[in-house]
Amino acid sequence: MKTVSPSAATRVLIVDDEENQRSGLASMVSAWGFTAETAADGQEALEKLAAFPAHVIVTDLMMPRMDGFELLRRLAAQGGGPPAIVLTAFGSIETAIATIHDAGAFWFLEKPIQPHAMRVLLERAASQSRLAEHTERLQRQLSYQGVLDNLVGSSSVMQQVFSLIRQVAPSKAAVLVTGESGTGKELVARAVHNLSPRSAGPFVAINCAALPETLMESELFGHERGAFTGAVERRAGCMELAQNGTLLLDEIAEMPIGTQAKLLRVLEDSRVRRLGGKSEMVVDVRIIAATNRPPLEAIEKGRLREDLYYRLNVFHIQLPPLRERKEDLPALTEALLRDLNKKHNCRVTDLNPGVLELFRRYHWPGNVRELRNVLERAVILAGEGTINSSCLPVNFASTETPPPKAEAEESGVVKLRVGSTVGEAEKALIQATLQHTRNNKTRAAEILGISLKTLHNKLKEYGAGDSEAAAGAE
């Protein structure tokens, strides 16, 4: 029986401008059971990678047209490439180390190459590459089964969200995540980070609504000692702490307008200066912004700069509220119960069917966050076994009661008396649509097929502005 080398399926791309060097190395690597391909410089290597998806790249540093450093930089800009072993001549070890640090190379070898060392590094790099492929494959399989990173949901709306996350994660694009409070916007941001080439870097989150205006710039950009009263030492900001990783700007519409202008400048030139500092530093940070406000409405109200919005809204992910994906409740509760059992050292196994039915009938204004809070209380009370209705909050059962049948049947219906004018019909339709969207004017304008400006003009015409403000219609 023929024995197959564990390296047989591993593809190695060798990049070197010296023909004898690359052909000799290719022969040696092939003799070890690898599949080898060669390229004379970085440009040719990029072209060959399209048809030869290598598991490992072995590249010289100094080459004409495109050197090894530029090759690795280009691969990183495209979302990352396979592990790379850098070959370096005597005396340029510092350059090789810098390449490992800056361009993310796997390791370096000094010429002339020691065959044993090369083989060991190839095997290790190939193992890392296969592990990355296996992890990506498992993530895809799990996402089709309703799990992606820490997100759970097999409903069609969540599968669309998963698809968007998988598509944008490998890129460097800024992402804007919108959705109601409690829908899991930070989990989406973490999933994008964890599935990206930056996953080994830091994930830093800052809540723009939780910081006073006087501290926002210091938290974001950092400060030097003596920059302001109380600045007794130098402090790095979140932009600096997230270097080579991801920064989540949560509740971006709550950031002071002045700070938004400074943030926009940082995003445009990738340079940040600490408060009180004299020099700038280059930052390589992926930005993910999140808000529970409709962005266009926040712009109109002066809470969000329009230019910053367009800079952040390169890729938009809208999270659905829990009430629109109640088919995910069984999987969500199961996942949350596992987490809560571990947190509180309990042994709760499942929900009473009646409790699950109550969950299905409930509106969940607080979304998944509210579901977690309800379950956490129930797990603590039950301790083990099955959660029944007695473990739920006192008023929970009464708040889930659906509207009377007559009211439910008329939901979404506009009734007009015979003889109504076109203006009266238009007003009734607009008011009914606003009620349906819970006064979300941006969504109402989309449903009605008119611009947000036209909708506001109509409301002013009806004299609805003052009554809306009094009602707290945000």
C-alpha cells in the first residue's frame, strides 16, 4: 500500500529573482512531497496566486519590479495571504525582522538556506495554513446551521446578516451597524473582527454615549502629560490601542459634533495626535460604527455629520429586531441557557413549552438583551431542571397578551369615509404609516416612496410637528 506524504497536498510558491536559486529550491521542496510553483518577482507572484492558491509563500526580499516586502503588503491589503517565509541575505536580518513585524511574515531564513530548517518551517507554516482553512470552513458550516461567531439565528433575515458579515470581514472596509438597542450590534462588530485577517490584533470598543464631551477626545485620541488639568501622565487613546486591530465606535450619533470633525480627519489620513502632543503617529485601524438611531434622521437633527456618515457607511449591516425573527427563539434560548448555566453554576436544561409559547407571543421591546435578562433571572430561580412560568417576572405574562381580535384585524388598515378628499386620504395614510413604524420617519418615508424632506413638509402642513414633540416622538 502506497504511503501518501502529509505534505502532498500542500502548495508552495517560491519567489526569487535568481533563476538558479528558485529552481533549486523548487526541486528540493518538491522532493519533500510539496507541490511547488515559482515566480521571478512579487508582481509575477501576485499573478500566479490567482491560478495557484498557495498554502505557503517562500520569498526573497530584494527583487526588481516588486520586492518581497511590497508583495506581502499587497497581500495584506487584499485581506491577507498565506503564511510567508522570508529569505534574507547576510547583513539584512533587521530588515527581515521588520518585514515579519510590519507585513506579517511567518518567519525568515538567512541565505545560504539550511535544508533542515527550511523543511521544519515549511511544515509549520503549512500546518498554520491548513488550520486557518479548517477554521474558515467550520465557520461557514456553522453559519449555515444558524451560528456565526457568537451570533445565533437560522431565520432568513439573520442568514442575510451572516452573509454580509462573511463578505465584509476579509476586507479593510469601514462598517456601519444599525439596529434597535439590544439587537446585538457589538456581537456583529466582534464577528467581523474575529473573521478578519486582524483577528489576532486588539478589538477595542468605546461607547460614545457613556462619556462626557470633555473626556471624549482624550479617550479617543489619547493625551500627553499636562495636556489639561488632571493629565498627570501620558495616556494612549482608543485609536492607538486598536493598532492593527478593530475599533468599535458604539452609538456614534451621540459623539459630540466637534469630536466627529476631528475623527473624520483621522480617518482620512490615518494619522492621530494625542491631546497636547506635537507629533502625529500613523494608525492602522479598522473602524466599525454602530447606532440605534436611523442615521439619516440623526443627520437631519444635527447629531451626526453627513460627511462622517458617508465615510463610515462604506458597508451597512442592518440588524432586525427580535420580534421580526421569533423563529430563532428556540436556538437563542438554548445558547443563552448554556452561557447562563456556566455563569451562575446552574443546571437548567430547557424551557417549559408554555414558557416558550409566552416568549413567542411577547413583543420583546428590549430585543435579545431583554431575553437574556429574563432568562438570567429564571435560571437563578430555577437552579436546575426546567424553567416554568413561575420563574418569569411578575408582569411578564400580562404584557404578552396580544391585542383584541378586532384591533388586530384592523392593524395596518386605513379607513376612509366616502367623500374624503385626496388631501385627507394622503394625511390618513401618512399618519397610519408613522404609527406602523413607531414614528420612525426615515422608515415611513421609505414605505411611502417619498423623501424624508417631503414627509417633514407634509407634517408641518398638517401641524403635526408640535404634537409629535410633545408626545416624545423621536
